[in-house]
Amino acid sequence: MIRKATINDIDAISSIYEHIHDMAESGKYSLGWIRGVYPTKKLAEEHLKVGDLFVCEHNGNIVGTAIINKLQLPEYADGNWNFQASPDSVMVLHTLAVDPYAANTGVGAEFLGFYEDYARRHGCTELRIDTQTRNMNARRFYPKFGFQEIGIVKCEFYGCGTVDLVLMEKHLR
């Protein structure tokens, strides 16, 4: 079940971020995220306050989290989007994080389905996602759900330095 996060979910969300950082530091993941820089508990708390932080709960455990809103990074303006859209018709998925201990259980797919439905309910016809070029898991995952890479832009990414950001889109019909 996916729902809006509550204050009671913050520690579980932070634990998911830490588990992902552990995996990245052990060489099992290559995301470009940096422990203590991005993502952090503070990021989750900030998005909880504005109401765009979501969690996936299975059997009473928080196993995934994401931020869903209409905020596009400034670098999105440099994207060669196949579907031009007004900002009000674009929904963006940020910081999709699935607990590594719940990997391959369908949490990511569940989040993408929720994201698409959420966008439709809010009158959006365009879905946009970004990931870093080095995150090959995400680059293989998102196209399975109809997302298309439309280009790569340079980005100063939340204190993680300059990264090559892969922009992806999906047009809802």
C-alpha cells in the first residue's frame, strides 16, 4: 500500500536511505548518492512538511519511499523532451528509494503505478524522472514501465557535485 508519509515514518525512511548508502559503499549499488549529503532524514522531513513524501508499506513495514510533485529541476529546461508540456501538466518522481532488504518484491513497480495514477488524478499528462548516468539499475528499470531516456544534462546535484543526469519521460494517454 502506498500512502502519504507521516511523522511516524521518518525513522523508517531514514533507515532505507542508510541501507542504500551501505550497499553503495560496499560496491553493490552505484547511484551517486552520498551518505550525509543526499538523501537524508532532513530531506524526508522537509518533504513531509510540504506533503509530497510517500511511503510503501507492506505488512506494517515501510519498504519504500519517494517524493512526488510538480517541481522540475532547473536543468529540465535543457531537456529535449518529446512531449512539450506546461509545468502544470508535468508530475515528477524524485528520490525513489526501495529498501535493499525488500528488493525484487515489486515495490518499485508498485510505486510507478501509484505515480501514474496520482499524476492522472492531478490532471497531469506528462511523467518525468531523472537518474544519474551511473545508476544502471534505474536506467534498465524505468523503460520497462514505458519511460524513455530523452537526454543527459549536467547538474549540480544537491551537494553531490556535478553529475550527468539522465532525463526520462512518459506521456500518459
